Amino acid sequence: MNKDLELNVVDLIKKIYGLKSEIDKFHPLPKEVEDRIFQKYRLEWNYNSNAIEGNSLNYGETYAFLMHGITAHGKPLKDYLDIKGHNEAINYLINLVRNKEELTEAVIRELHKVILVESYETDAVTQNGKLTKKTVTLGAYKTVPNHVKTATGEMHYFASPEETPAKMHDLITWYRKTKNDKEIHPVVLAAFFHHHFSEIHPFDDGNGRLARLLMNLILMQNNFPPAIIKTKDRNNYYLALSQADSGDTKKFVEYVAEVLIHSMEIYLKGACGESIDEPDDLDKEIELIKREIQSSPEKIEIKKNAEVIESFYRGSLKSSLKQINKEMKKFADLFLSYNFYEFFPDKNGYKRRRDFQKITSTFRPNELYSVLPHVRNTTLLCCEFKEFKSAKNPFTVEVLILIVFDDFDYQIKLGIKNVISFHFKDILSVVNNKPPLFKNYYHQQISDQQITLLVNELKKEVIDFIKKKQNGSKIE
């Protein structure tokens, strides 16, 4: 080990050796156990490494995307491509380790292609300090400077484009020579490689993610788990890197060693059959529940009240009724008269008729709360076709549309009126026990597809009724 590394690093490496000795006692692990542990690593690694670089997906969204292919509304496509690319890069690392392949410049360039998925434009600054755009080319070293301005306004300089090929060649040469030095522990080698790679910053974009991937490739090639740097700890991570930039490399080695120890402790817990959940995993569970609810159409946003129903009447229902009325008028020429009206219960439970114009222009939501319990919170509409024009068989058709206002949703049901009674309860019973044609939560408008479905089902009801009457069939 390098003499400039202080005692604290030695103590950390002793702890790593002790943990590895304990872990090795459990090898080989049952595949199910090993898969469960690595699934945790994979999710943490994908989320945190991308979040450090500004990816907007939270842990729940990353989990939903990688585990179930679910995407969140409004999140940038590139953020999903970055997660997808990084996940594929982890698979690429696993194959390198499994096949015992060497770390080369070609491997690094291929990894760069994998994590970035496709070329794109990004912001850049010219040597004169002017803002410009540059195209990020996959697997190709930078052709323009990629120095960055720090939070204090100072410029952080990386290798120039002209220096980059030679410096990358030197880095790989150094790595090949150093990796066989028994006095250099793999965690020291991995930390040094990460820092040297970051100093060069060989690509136009993706250097941070790639540095962490290459660091973990070295660890995994030496039978260690990946050291996953958490986004919540990014300030300490950047501080340790900055100290290494100024020549204090031991701080960064210490940092990587501590992160590796944490990963090894998780591995050992899993191998012992203990829970591998971490303290912040409960917060992640809350995040996941929120994500599942937000991504699901089956969620509650509003509870029923008079204002909610009034808003529904004046908005979604009003436009739907206009479309229904327009379409049902297509049958009007077959009858002597056509009416579209509302059965509305009064305090005695009997119907009051209100025609189409009143339905769509006036509404008093408190009426729904003042009537008898058995008809409360329902609206019953009727498309009435009176006196079929066939002289041999005149008849009337009354198609019913029932709207049921439950606590959290509204339902639409259909039926044909086949009772002579004018009592609201009797008329209501015609459709009340039928399954809903569709159901929406109050924050959901009636969609165009649902209106089309509703209109088509109404037409079918009328056509079916007419055919049965003409054939002398019994109407159920």
C-alpha cells in the first residue's frame, strides 16, 4: 500500500478484509438470496448514480420503471433513457466480470455508448466563455474542452481534448501495472482509478456515471460488491474528490472504503438471512406507495359534495347530454314526438319532469340532498320516443340513463322503461340493479370514448326495442 495513506485507511482495509472473510464463509449463496441482494444494489446504484448527475426521477419512479416498465407523466424522456442505459451498463459489467475480460480503453468507450443510449445536444461554453451547443457522440473522446464552473464561480479544468487520448492510454497502462501489486488493495486501486478518470473527464458527457461504474467494475473483478455512493451524500463525495484534486488522495480512498464497507455489511446481512432494509428504506416505501397511487387511474382526488356534483353537471355531463340528444334525434323521424327530459324526485318520491333545455341550463345541487333516502344522490334521464309511426303497431320507447353519485365516484347505467307506474322508485328500479356502463372518479371527466360507448349502447337499446315490438316479442 502507498506510504502516504494514513492509519485510518489501514484500519478501514482491515475491516474490509474481516467482512470479506465472514462473507466468504457463506459462499456459494443460494441463487435466490444472491439475486435479492443484487437487486437492491442494482436499484440503489441506478437511482443514486443518475440522481447525483441531476436526473429528475425519484427512487419510486426509478423502481417502477426498472421493475414494471411504468413511466411517470411529465418526466423527461432523456431521464428514462439515462436510467435504461445505466441499467444496461450494469449488465455489461456483470458480463465482463463473468467472462474475466480485461478493462481496456475499448471497454470504456463501449460502456460510454451503453450508458448514453443515443447522441444528443447539450449546453457548452467556448474558450471565450460564450454559451454554445455541442453534440455528444457516443464512445468518442471529447473534441472540445469540457471544463466546468464551480459553485463559487471558479473554473475547474480537466484534460484538454488534445491531451485526452494520451492520458487515457497512460491511465490504462498504470492500471494494468498496478492491479497486480499485492500491496495495493482493490479499494485503493478502484478509488485511484475513479479519481484519475475524473481528472481527465474524457467524454463530452456521462463522465461521473462512468467513473463510478469503472470503480465498481474493479471492485467486482476482485470479488467485492459495488460501492454505491448515495445522492444524499453527494456533498461529502464531491468534497473527497476535490481533496484528491489538491493532492490529498487518502480522503477519497477513505470515502470509497467506507462506502464499500456499507455495501459489504448489507451483503453479510443478506447472507445471514437478516433484513437488508436500511433506515431510509421506509421512506422509500412511502415514496413507492405515492408513485403507485399517482401512476394509477384508480385513485381518489375528490370526495362528493354539492359543489363537486354541480361542477360535474355544468361541465362533463352538460357536454355529454348535448351529444346524446343530437345522436338520439336520429330516431325522431320514426315517431310522432321525441323528448329528452329528467325524472326528478320531489319530497314525496314522485317524478317531476324537466326537459332538456332546463337540464342543461339550471341545476340546484342541494336538491340531491333534500329528497328521500331511497332516491338520494341519483339523476334519472329519459329519451322518450312516443307513437311509433307504423299504423299497425304504434308504441312508445323510453330509454333510461341513470347517474349514481357515490361518495368517491359517479356511475352511468342504462335501461328501457317497461313499467306503467309514475312512482320514481318503480322507474328507478328498472336500471338501478344493472351493472354500470362505466364508472369515473369525480376528478375524471367523461371521455370521448365513454360518450361514444354511451351513445352506441343507447342506440342499440332503441333498435333492439323496435325490432322486438315489430316481431311481437315480449319486452323484458
